[in-house]
Amino acid sequence: MDDLFAGLNPEQRFAVETIDGPLSVVASAGSGKTRVITRRIAHLISRDVPPDAILGVTFTNKAAREMRERVAHLSGYVCKTVCTFHGFCAQLLRADFGALGRSPDFTIYDDGDQRAVMK
């Protein structure tokens, strides 16, 4: 447990130890955001918060994959709800599309895909 707090400055430690409610971590590149978020998630899991009740979001697939790997290493659990903002929204849409009479097997096109379909 102590290793979750090793090497953290006071502000980072506060963020990791905060277990009540949501927390937004905003800081410059290379300042340890991913370290803080992954350790906070591992700390929440160690306090008996179910991994599926934790949402960790980031902007890139690479960062999300790294966060999932770090959380798994620290806690022994794989958090499927550590993902990108876009990935989380797609999960929500897929889960609820049936209620709208739509198939959850849809594809999200990027700009290049959209242009190709239109041509």
C-alpha cells in the first residue's frame, strides 16, 4: 500500500488519497498525471471499490492502454472502464442502442472514412 504513495509530492498524494467523489487531474505534460490517476484507481480498488465502478478517461488509446496496464500491475485487476473519452461514449451508445431499435454493431468513421464513403 505504501508503494502507491512512494515518490509523490503532497499534491499528488492528496489526489491519490482522495476517495470520495470524482476528481479531475489537470497538469502539464510530464508532471505525473498518469501516475496519479493509476495509483488513485489502485487505491480505490484497495479500499473495496469495485473496479467496474471506477471510470478513468484520457485522450489517446496509447494513454488508456498504459493506464490499464499500470492499474493491473498495481492492483491485480483489469479495469475495463479505463479508456478514452471516445471509447467510453461508444460503450454507452452500444449498451443503449437496442432500446432505440438500433443495432449496437455500428462503426464510427473518422474524417478520412467519411470522405471515402461520400465519394
